[in-house]
Amino acid sequence: MDFTRLRLSGFKSFVDPTELIIENGLTGVVGPNGCGKSNLLEALRWVMAENSAKSMRGSGMDDVIFAGTSSRPARNLAEVTLTIHNNDRSAPTIFNDELQMEISRRIERESGSAYRLNSKDVRAKDVQLLFADASTGAHSPSLVSQGRIGSLINAKPKERRKVLEEAAGISGLHSRRKEAESKLRSAEHNLERLADIELQLT
Ligand code: ATP
């Protein structure tokens, strides 16, 4: 499963539609300070369903939308699309038949984000699970942002375990367990409510 293309529009400093082709092997992005190198990595994390505005260096998620400059007005919409090739069929099982996947996230000012996977509307959770099952994602240790090395060295054992778990490919199972536990809690709650109603009727 290879990331092959990242398309951005209206995202942070990338106001005009911009396409980054990711070839096989090593890709380097070079440029002067402030030209947008970190914004590119943030776009990748964002399309993988990053939900913390703080980790996108903003105070709210709308801050990822182009905020305007002295010569260009602000935008109300940002969109990032990630193309993934699955020639080796290593994508999580439900996508095994797809040779190419396109995941896009779009945000409109004050309206929140919407995700699409191969042109179908999906939830943030689906996107997170897809990447977690593929042992990657917005919080993957393989995305090394500034200051990350220092924080890993100083990390507590529990945080270090997360890195090992991702390497072992079990992060997706944790998310599924959380979802299953929450469904179980809500079913238990419903059963209790039902028991109350039954009691009232007898
Ligand atoms: P460095 O080499 O110093 O780390 P960099 O190339 O990684 O820099 P970034 O941090 O990616 O640069 O980009 C910073 C630029 O992005 C700044 O000029 C900032 O004004 C611009 N920027 C960030 N958010 C927005 C936004 N919402 N709208 C417009 N421009 C933005």
C-alpha cells in the first residue's frame, strides 16, 4: 500500500490547487523557512483524520483553511485528497480488491469536516480505522514532526508501548475494542431502561 499523490486546495498556505507526487523511494521537500514544508506533512495527517486542532498548530480546525494575505482574500473551504496505490493488495481486507483508493477530507468554515473514500461518504472513524489497520495514521510514529524525537526519548513506558503496538499492527484492534465497548455500554443501558419500563407495566 503506497501513498502516491497528495492534492491540496485552500489548505493553510496552499491556497491554489497543488499536487505532490510521491514517487517510489525517498522524497525530499526542500525550501526556505516558512514556505510550507511542515504544512505538507500536516495535510497528510489531516486527511488521515487528525482531530486535534492543537496538533495542527491551530486553535480551532477552521485554522487549516487559507486565512488570506495582504494580496489574497481568505477562503472558506479547504480540501486534501490522498491517493493510495494498493498494487500489492496489502490494504486492509475490505479494500483488498481496490487497486487505487482516494481519500479526501473537506472542511467548510463553521461547518466541520466531511470525508470521502472512493467517492463515498464515510465517517472520520472509518478513515482512522483504515489507517490504523494498515499500521499508520495521523499519530503514527513514522510521521516524525518537529520535537517528536525528543518527546519519544522522554516518553513514558505506556506511550512507548503504543509505538511497539503500531509496529506490531494491532492499533486497529484497540480502536475496534473501544467502539465495541461503547456499543456494549449503550446496549446495557437500553436493557436497564427496558427493565424499568417492564417494572412499571407490571
Ligand atoms: P520551517 O522551515 O521554518 O519549519 P516550513 O517550510 O515548515 O518552515 P510551514 O511551517 O509549513 O513552513 O509554513 C508556515 C507558513 O504557513 C507561514 O508563512 C504561515 O503564515 C502559513 N500558514 C499557516 N497557516 C495558514 C493559513 N491558515 N492560511 C495562510 N497561511 C498559513
